[in-house]
Amino acid sequence: MRRVLFWVNHRSLFHYHLGLTTFSLFPGVIVLLITHQWYWPLATVLLVNILGLFRTNLFLALSFHVLKPMAGMFGGEGFAAEEMVIALGSNKTLQKLGGSVPAERILLLLPHCLQRHDCDRRITFNPYNCTRCGGCPVGSLLDLADRTGVKIAIATGGTLARRHIKELRPLAVVAVACPRDLGQGMLDAYPVPVAGVENSRPAGDCLDTQVDIASVEETINRLTVNR
Ligand code: SF4
């Protein structure tokens, strides 16, 4: 079986441990009030960060929910909390499942905003209503799904995304979305592992978005079992 190790950028790791350290200050203060010894709060912070090395969904969620309001308080640093979840969550999924998932148990989950805004094909409940005219990335992603054998679904929001996951019961999800939806969605999908690919938004949020098909294909290939 192919084992794949993926590089996680230092920025995401820094944000992750910043969130965990900030979170652990709360129990740290309680420990200080009880023990009146400075080293016990320090040990609490260290313990939380050491446990955080396992990067479970719980610790990712803890760091995310602390980082998100912090980014807002300090003037907002884009999607730092979401990008931390996307980078670390995808890395964990690919490390754990890389090269081991049958293609037909992978769900390629796409956002509705990839569809060209003036296209009248109804693709939300059946992506194969798309005629693959080349007007937007949906046709190429259907070609990719045909080529690799993965399932494909399109969601207009978190509720429909969760419904697709519940109904199709994939072993892993390759999800395309904007950082905001992807970060929260990856946490919500637990315990189903997700590898995320961010879309680009040249026309602004939620309108005629684009995605790098090669990145989606590479992510699928890294998950798929070697035959
Ligand atoms: S590829 Fe063409 S038919 Fe398919 S969703 Fe995009 S614009 Fe519509």
C-alpha cells in the first residue's frame, strides 16, 4: 500500500498551536488559582499542545473556534482559521487514507457556484444533467469522475452537503469550496474524512467560481487504492 506524507505549511501549524495555547489559558488560570504555582498552568498549556500533536477533530475544532473570533478582534486575517482546518484536516486525511480508498467509495463534493450563473441545466440533484458544454468547470469535473470512478455530487450549502454524505456513505470526501464553507464543512463532516481543494473566485464570492482540475485529480489519485 502506498503511504503518502504531505507537507503542512508552517503558517497553518502556527495558527493551530496559537489557537490551542489560547484555549489552554482558561484551564491554566483555574489551575493557577487552585495551586498558586506558576508551573502547573505552564504544564497545562504544554499538555494541551502535546495532545494537539495528534490533531484529532476535537483539537482542530477547539483551535478553530478560538482562532476565528481572535482573527476578527485583531482586524481579521482573511480565512486563517478556515485555512488551518483545511491544511491540517486534508493532510491528516491523506496521511491516514492515502492509497487505500476504492475510487467508488470516494465522493467528489462540489459547490453549486461552480456552475456558470446563466446555465439553465438543473444539476443540483443530478449533476449528469450537465451537457458538458465547456462553459464552466462542472463538465470537466464530470469527465474526471468518469475517468477515475469516483461519485460526484453538488451541494448548494452545508445541509445538502451533509445529506449527500449521509446518503452516499463515502469512505472519504474530496470537497471543493471556498475557505469559509470548506473549513466549517470539514469539521461538520466528522467522522467522514475530507480532503479539501479551495476554489478560486475571480468574479467574487459565490459567482462563477473556478477550481484547478489538476489539483482535484491529484487529490483523488492520492487517496485512491493502487491497482
Ligand atoms: S458545463 Fe455547461 S452545461 Fe454543464 S453546468 Fe457548466 S455551463 Fe452548464
